[in-house]
Amino acid sequence: MAFILRDSRYKVEEIIDRWYGEGSSYFKVKADDENIYLLKYDKRSNYWEWVFYQNPKRMNALPYSSSGLNPFRKVGWEEMDPDNRYLS
């Protein structure tokens, strides 16, 4: 699966998180450029929106909590969108 942003195509390497709002779904993904993107899908208008961009290499944050547990969980694409309708 991939998305296009400013005429560049980015392959989704990992779905870090996803959550559902009223009429919208949000996907936090890691792309093949090693950056993190937050994408919003509006179910009513069938429209995708780029919400947020993050470059982990420029952050001064620890990747794990003080408990040593990874705060991010991996989610399989089939679990998130079994019909493969939203990202292509």
C-alpha cells in the first residue's frame, strides 16, 4: 500500500497506530522514507488528508517508555482494512 503526497509516492512500511472518529479514520504510518505520517480518511467525502509529518531522526525523544515497553504496536493491514479500500 502507498500514498501520494506532492507528486511523490510513499510506500507504507508499517502502520504504527490507527483510530476511528465520527465519520473519519486516522492512520499513523511509517513510510519508506523513514518518516512518520498521520493520514485522515473522511468516510463521508471519500477524501484523504495529510494531517501531520514527523522525522524521527530529528527528535530527541526516547523510543521506549521508562518501563522498557514499546509504546507503539504493529497492526496488520488486513486487520485495519480487510477490504483494502482506503489506501492503495
